Amino acid sequence: MEGQIWFLPRSLQLSSFQAYKLRVTHLYQLKQHSILVSVGEDEEGINPLVKVWNLEKRDGGNPLCTRIFPAIPGNKPTVVSCLTVHENLNFMAIGFADGSVVLTKGDITRDRHSKTQILHEGSYPVTGLAFRQSGKTTHLFVVTTENIQSYMLSVKDYPHLELDTHGCGLRCSSLSDPSQDLQFIVAGNECVYLYQPDERGPCFAFEGQKLIVHWYRGYLIVVSKDRKTSPKSEFAGNEAQNSDKQVLNIYDLCNKFIAYSSIFDDIVDVLAEWGSLYVLTRDGKIHVLQEKDTQTKLEACKSMLFRKNLFEMAINLAKSHHLDSDGLSEIFRQYGDHLYNKGNHDGAIQQYIRTIGKLEPSYVIRKFLDAQRIHNLTAYLQTLHLQSLANADHTTLLLNCYTKLKDSSKLEEFIKTSESEVRFDVETAIKVLRQAGYYSHAVYLAEKHAHHEWYLKIQLEDIKNYQEALRYIGKLPFDQAESNMKRYGKILMHHVPNETTELLKILCTDYRPSGDNEGPGTLEGKKANSEEFIPVFANNSRELKAFLEHMTEVQADSPQGVYDTLLELRLQNWAHEQDEQVKEKLHNEALTLLKSGRFKTVFDKALVLCQMHNFKDGVLYLYEQGKLFQQIMHYHMQNEQYKKVIEVCELYGDQEACLWEQALGYFARKEEDCKEYIAAVLKHIENKNLMPPLLVVQTLAHNSTATLSVIKDYLVNKLQKQSRQIEQDEQRIQKYREETTRIRQEIEELKASPKIFQKTKCSICTSALELPSVHFLCGHSFHQHCFESYSESDSECPTCMPENRKVMDMIRAQEQKRDLHDQFQHQLKCSNDGFSVVADYFGRGVFNKLTLITDLPSGKAAATIEAGLQRELPARARRGT
């Protein structure tokens, strides 16, 4: 009232400066700028002045006044009723008691950059002004004692709209924050109204005459007169007040409850600063209201609301204060428990659904299982799956609910709607559906999610649709098709043998999935090991034969087991066949297979198979391939096929000479008349000199039918040959003796008498000899130049050298073989004439007595050692023989 403006900091130390000469009537402090706008008087009369102060700049210790201008509209003297400034400093509005509103547009801190004009004229005092900024649109709310209007300042000519036909008193209007969509609040005596720039919003019925209205952090602060008996005030003493008291109510409009209420005496104003509310009363006191922290406030509110079962209000309160999801979930749970205990199961399940992700699902599931409320439980489990929070047990329970309700449509919707994301455990779902008998649904899931094993189990074990199972296997990748055919091949072979056999043929040759659209030859097909599928045909020999024959035709390099099995199968068919023509055909097929050369590595196995089935031709063929000539002969001997025995000896006797001896022994043991065959054998033995005559006689002595006449010719021929051999040996001995005598005489002559060289021609060039010449004792003479040209050694005759070298090589060979004991033993065992072998080695000097001459000490010791050596060497020679 003295023209001063006072500053009250948080430290509550007052300071002031003289702003006007007379009085200050209005102040407006901008929130985002250090700019203060004031209205006051410097002289008596109705002449209000507007001053704009920059609080950051000083002018002689006081804030700098950047602008002064008169406030009255035109020249009409009227007092200012209210003042507001836009936060962007481009708009300022001043309301007057005569109903006028002056708008300043531009920079309000400078005269040159702003323009002032009358925006509104009326007959009722202006009681409130408020700017509303939404995007690029600016509105100005104007309220008088009789109406409410909205001006659009971002459009030329400032169009306006009347929002209501009743107004309010001074200080009974305010603008809400964005939580209430920046609505204009107007407090009448009966209701509080909220307005948008183009319409009226909701209203709230608050009793009492409204004195002051403010908006603070989502709360509506209303000071009103209350003529009723009011509760005790913590600030106004302990006695109840009954008349003309002012009630301060703080409303939470979002959650629709009173956050605070108290009684005061003569409130001047309610101020919001430093995070608290300050209530200034006429008695010069300032009361501070501090908001409790969110958690304490929520706990207190929830406790009160829960006692009154106002759960919806508790939920809204928690949301408005941004309570975390755990806290909200607890409210939903308690609300659900409340509804459940009241028997409202449908409402309860809706609250429990809102706890999903925080509350353990078993808490809810147990409740509704006990209550046998399958419909509610199904709804909860569905939501649990939609949020991908279900486990295998939840899937099992949900599917069982569907099956109990026999709700096929819901069941199909559950398993078919999640195309992009599967929200349940597929394998568990398949198991449950299969157990409940919903095979078509289980098959759908198995096929869609590539659970091949389950698909085939259901098709083969439950539906018995073998054709479809076989078709499905044919679409699988190679590895899975192979493993499933090994697993289910026997079942499929039993029911659909032909189709199964065809699929196996493809699988083992050039497999491509039936759904593969790539052209032929683009990719090389895979093939399985055909031998591994032979057990599949355990009771289907006809299909097995067709499969094996196909494999041998298409793949020559099929595993050995394929050929072994095919051979056994053909031999079985041949053995059991009664029709002679068919039997002959099967015989030829089996023999052809044997001759294919595929049984060289499994010779013994093929031989056993042929012997088991008494397949004679096969046995003989294998004996021949294995060079088992004695087995061939024994086979014919067992069957008493004499001609075959002779044929075997003739065919293979050259490779195995003992066959003739065995044949002779065989016929010798026969009591039948086998003279013809014995004679044939003896003839060959005689030609090949295979047996000594004495052994032949001893062998035939066991046969009572073989008389002397049988071997008479053999013995005569043998004796004659031996006589001729003796004569030839005696002649050769005589010849060697004469030659030896002659050579010894020549040696003596060379030693004792002179040698006369009478050759007149060179032995090489046959030309007449000329000096110098070279003569040898052998009687050959050479030109010296011929000798030097052809001779390899100065001491050897070129003409006699080849023959002499042969002799020397023979001598050296005999000397090298002198100690070949193992070779001697081997030849002695294998030779038919052991005496000739001994004579040969004797002639080589193997058995000659050797004397070793070393540098031994003279005397008795040397003689003793030499005698010992003389005794040792003959003993070793005898052991070597």
C-alpha cells in the first residue's frame, strides 16, 4: 500500500524496493523468465501504470524497469481487475473493472516492439484471464462475472467463442496443467467448471462460496466459506469452528478424491513455491503445506480406500502417481480377492488377468480349480498364453479346459491364430490333444511346427492312416526320412508293402523330397545305405526280392549285404520251388548272381549259403574260384562220380599233382571193379613220374579187385625206363672218366713238356700272323693289335674266355650255395627223388670236410684246438644233411 515490492526468499529474509509512489495493485511473475510485471499508481486518480521489471539487471541497486505504459483502455478511467502474461513474452492481457480487456502483442519488455489494442469490451467486470498454448495455437480465456469467452490469438482478427453464460468472482479462475489437458477452471458457488477453448468440459460440485482457486501439480486448490460445522484444523486451534470459517480443500480431480482439507481464519492467498504450498492469513502468519512422498501417500490412501472397498479409486490413484507395476499388481490382486470372496468370479478373473507377469499364476489357478469355474480359468489361461508367459503345465491345463468344455472352435482358434509367434509349448499341446482324442488338431500342430515324430506316431498308432504317413515321410528332408523309415518301416511294410517298397527304392538311390520344386539334375540327390533297410522286409520276401534286384540293377556298387541277402533269398526260393521249369529259372538266376564276381571278399559266406541249401553247382563253382581242387575231388568222391574224379585230375592235376595220388588211393579203396579208372590214373602217374612204383604197389594192395594184370604194364614200363636210365648214366660216367683222364694228361704235358705254337693265322681276324703276336697255351694265337682290341684281360684268351667264364660262374654258384641249409631242406622235402637232391648238394661240396687254418700259437695248445675243429666240422656237416 506504500508502493513497495517485497521479496521473500527461502531464507525468509525480507527485502524491498520502491516501485510506485502511491501503491502496487497487481503483480505477475513469469515462471520461465526473471521478468516481473506490475500494476500500480504513481499519482492520485484513476491512472494505473504497467511496469515491466528485469530482475536480473540492476539500476542503482533496484531491478531494472524496462518498460512503463498506462494501462487504461483508450482514455476511459477504470481500474485494473486482473493481469496475465504469456510465457513467450509476446502477449500480455490486462482486464478492467468496466469489462474491457487490453492485449499487448509483441515484445512486452519494449515499447517499440509491441502493439497494444483493446481486445474485449463489455459491461461486466473482468475477473480472470489465462493464456493457453497448444502447439502453435494460442488462446486467451476471458471470464467476467456473467460469462466466459475464448479468443484465438494465432488467427487474424482474433475470433472468439462464448463458452458459458455465467462467470465467477476475482481469483476464482485458473489454468490446469497438461495432466488435465490445459483446461480453464472456473469456480462458481455451486460447481467448479472446466473448459476447453471450444467447449465446456466436466464439472464438479463443490459446496461453499469460492474465494480463491489455484492449480498446483495436478491438484485443484479451493478456498471457500463453509457455514457448516467443520472439523478441527491443525492450524486453527483445537476448538471446532461453526461460522464464517474458510476451508482450504485440495482436490485430486484425476482420481476424484479430496487430498487435503483444513480450516483457516481469513486466508489472504495460497502461494506455491519451493515444492510446497504456503497459506498466508490475515493475522500475519504463513502456514506451509508439504506433500508427503508418493509411497507414504499411496499407502495411506490405499489403506483407507481398501477399508472402504474403493479399489477402482485406489487403482486410479496409483496410476496417476506412476506407481510401479508391482504395486499396481498388488492392488489388482486385492481387488480380485475382494470380488472372488463376494462370489463375483467374472469380475475377479478380470482383475487377476491384470496381475499377469507379477502374480504367480498358480495363485489364481488354484482358486478357480477349487471353485470349478472352468470358463473363468480358461479366460485367465488364454491371456497368460497371449502374453507368452505360460509354461508347459499352463498349456496342458488350458487344453484340458477346452476339451472338458468340448469347445472345438476355441480350441482351433488357440492353435491356429498364432501364425507369427507360438505362445505355447507345442510338444505339450500335441501330447494333451492326443490324450484327449483330438487327433486332427494334434496332427495339425505336429505338421505345422515340424514335429515329424509326433505326426507319424499319431497317424500310425492312433488314426491308422498309413498312406498319409508314407506320403508325409516322402516330403521330409533326407536325414529325417531315413530315420523315420528305419523306425516305422516294418509297420508300413506290413500294411502298405508296395508303396513302402517304392519309397525305399527312391530313398536308397536318388532321394529328393516330394515337395522339392527344383528341376531334375539341379542338385544331386542323397541316397541311404540299402543294407540297413533289409530288416524292414522281415516278413515280406517278395517285396524284399524286388527291392534287392532293383538295387543291384540300379547301383552296381551296392553294399555287400544286399548281394548276400539276394543270394540267400534266391537259394531259398530255389530250394522250396516244386515246379521244375521255375526251379530251373531260379537255379540259373542264383548261379548267375554267384558268377557276378560280387562274392570274392565273402567267399566263405557264399560257400556256406550254397552248402546249406545243397546248391551243388554253386558249391563246385566256388571251389573252383577258390582253387580248392581237393574239395572238388572229395565232393565227387562222396557222390561216387568216378568220371568226374578223373576229369578233375585231368583239369587241375598240373596245378596240384597230389590229386592223382589221391585218386589212386580212392579207387584202391573201392571194392568195385575200377580197373579202367585205375589204369587211367596209373598211366598219368607213370607219365609224370608222380609216385615210386613200390608206393603204387602198396596202395593197390588194399583193393581185392585190382589184380596184378592191372599194374603189369605199369611195372614193366617202369622197369624198362629205369634200365634205360641206368645204361645212360653208365655211358655218361664212362664219358666223364675218359674226359677227365684226357684233361689230366694235358695238364701234365703243359707242366712237363714245351708247347709248340704252330698257328699261322690269327684266331680273330684269320689273317696270317705277323710279329708281334700273342700265343696262349690253349692253342690260340692273335695279332697283338687284335688281342688288345678284343681282349678284356691280358691273362685270358678271348676265344676261350666265354666258356671259361661259365665254368667259373658255376663254381662260384656252388660255393655260394654250400651253406644254404634251409633251401636244401625244402628241396629235399618237395622233391620226388630225394637221393638226386642229396647227390646234387654232395657234388657241390656241401658235405666236404673243411679245415680252418688260422694264426694259432705253436705247441700242444694249437694241436688241441685244430683237433677240436676237425671233430666239430664233420659233426655240423652231418647235422646239415
